[in-house]
Amino acid sequence: MTADRIEKVPHTSGPWLVSDPHPRCTSLHVLQAEKDEVGARAVVAEVAKLLDGTGHANARLIAAAPKLLEALESMVRWTEMHGLNTAELISGGRAEVPVVLNARDALEAARSSSKELAA
């Protein structure tokens, strides 16, 4: 499956940013950077503040998702355009390059229309 053939599921457009609403608040907010017509930002995610600091790291990773998605899409398109998504095998055939397969799997997971949640 090429990057162009993966079903696109709408998500809140990026860029996203991390907001710490109040020092005593127990969560961080990942917000859409662009404000709406009344000057508000859409909340994309709420992330628990954790004592070990991983909450902040998790929020930054979530906020980076639109840029990561765009970079991965560009990488897959570029490798396909330049014929670098496959490699010649010793046997003489060709096979998908594992890093491109992994990228496609990640794109498919990000764009999945599945509404299944972990139990």
C-alpha cells in the first residue's frame, strides 16, 4: 500500500502545543496552536502530570504528532518516487525495505478509522 492509498481520517489540524494551565492543575493540555473565531484553542489531549516528569515528555510527543505524521508521509512518498522503497535481493528479486514497511504500518495505524480502544 502506497502512502497515497492509505485512507485519510480527519484529525485536528496542527501544529499543536503543550499548555500547563496552572501549576496546581494535575494535567497538561495539548492544544491546537491556531485559535478559533472567538480566540479559543481546541483541546486535542489532556495528559496527566506525573512526578517523574514523563507527563511533560508524553505531552510533547503528542504535540509533535502532526509534524511526525507529515514527515513520515513525505519520507514514504520520496522513497517511492525515487524507487528506494524496494531493494534487490540476493536471489534476484525485489522486496520492500523494512524501514518503509514500518513507516507504512505507522501511517496506517495513525489513519485508521477503527474506533477500537484498548481495554
